[in-house]
Amino acid sequence: MSCRQSRCRALPVEWCGAVRYRRVVYRFLLTRRWVAFALFVALLAGVCIWLGFWQFGRLDQRLARNDVARANLAAAPVAVAEVATADSDQSEQNEWIQVEVTGTYDTAGQVVVKYQTREAGPGVEVVTPLRTADGTAVLVDRGWMPSANTTNATLDIPEPPTGEVTVVGSWRANDHVPLHATQPDDGQVRAISTLGMAPALDYPLYEGGYLALEEQDPAATGLTLPDGPELGQGPHFFYGLQWWFFAALALVGFGWFAWTEAHPRGPRKAGHARPGQRSVPAARAAAERATSVRATSQAPDRPAVDREHRPGDVRGGR
């Protein structure tokens, strides 16, 4: 007797029949097509789970940046030399630190950053170098103005204050874009970075970033000041939940397809099976026959003998 048969005999008759029935009905899961399907679903679910964790990791990073931004905004203004650095990672840690610097604007080195949208309207950011007393300049994003964002657009850019100006702004790290996007072309760029703009100037720049103007003395008008930091959570939390939902959907969908394959409706339920596989009624009949054989094998070998009959009477047919 095999181990499988011994385990089945240890179960009640009805349970043993059900086990045999399921083994026959779900045997299709071992076919090449279903094994490949199962591997694909497992891979898909695994990728979705990984993407969910990735989104939650992005959420943690954003919350950490928000904490840094709040702390930097609450600190007292510092000199520009304390935050300017060629180390991009450190420059990002310095973002939103308040900086106070005094100098004069150089409109000859001024550029506009194209394709900047606010309130669903196109426009440009105006970036002007501010030269300090030692000759080193810092880029200052003076603000936004509406524009058609076309190459031929004629811009009437408001002039900055003349003479010495004291500026207070938030430190922003260089934009991470291809270098050519930050190299001035006819006074226009697509992003702000000292790496692309410094070669176009005949004086040194503080490296690593620029100032987003908040206030200056004397004041200037005509431009909308740059936006402050976005301190929300963003969409990462719900994106993570969505990826995990897709993983659960893939696994549940596989189970549903397997169940419908094992319990078909329509013509196959009447006895039409796939080539090489017994139909469901045939499988059920086989399980019932196995149960019947077990029940018969457990019946007594001889009929009972009472007081009115002897064993010989039964054999003799009395």
C-alpha cells in the first residue's frame, strides 16, 4: 500500500472521495500552459509589489526633504559662501536655506527660462546675476512673467533696481538636466544651472545653485516672486497602494481562472473535456468508484451469525 493510499484510508470516506476528485479536476495546473501562466502571474505580482515598495520609499524621501526644507526655512539668513558648493548632494541638503547677499545686478548676463507655467498660463522666469563686492556673482531668480514661450516673442522684462541691492532669497540647487539645456542661446535657457551659465559670463559664479528671490531692498515690481517649497506628500502613497492592488488582482485573477477551468459551464460541463483530460463527470465518477471500493473493502467478510443460524446454514443456503 502506498503512502498516499494509507493517508486516504485515514480520512473519512466522504473526505477521501473529495480529495481524489480535486486531484483529478485540478491536474490541469501541471500542464505546460498553466505552469507558464502561473510563473507569469507570479512575476507580475512580484513586480507590482516591488513598485509599491518603491513608491513608499519615494514617499519617505519626500517627507525627509520636507523636514529639511522646514528646518532651513526657519533658520536665520546666512552668507552665500556658506551654502554655495560644487558638491551637488550637499547643495540639495542646503536647499531653502535663507541667504542674504548684497551686490549689483548685471542685466547684460540676464537670461530667461522658457516654458514656465503658472496658473495654467505660459511664461518665463527671469534670472539675473548679482555681483558681490569681491567680483563673484550669484544667480538670482527674480521671478516669473507671462510670455507666449515662442522663439520670436518680444519680452518687455522689468528692470531690476540699479545700484547696490540687498537680496534675501532661498538657496536652490542646480536643476538636474542635460548641460545644453542650461547653456544660454540668444538669452534663453530651459533650466537653471551654474554649470551651463558660468562659461557665458566673464566673472566667476558661486557654484552649486542659485537664489529664489523673496525680498530685496530697494524693492522691485513687475515680476511674480518664485514659488516656495511643495511640502505635501505627493501621490506616492496612493500610487503604492495601487501597485499592491494590482498585485492582489493578478493573484486573485489567476485563482478565478483556475476555478472556472476546473468547474466549467456550458458544453464542457455536459461532458466535453479538453483533449487528453477526463471530463468533470468522468472524474467525479472515478472518485465515487474509488469511494465505493473503499466502502466495500471495509464490509465484513462473513454475514453475522445469530442464535437461529449456524455458519454452515449460511454456506448451505438455509
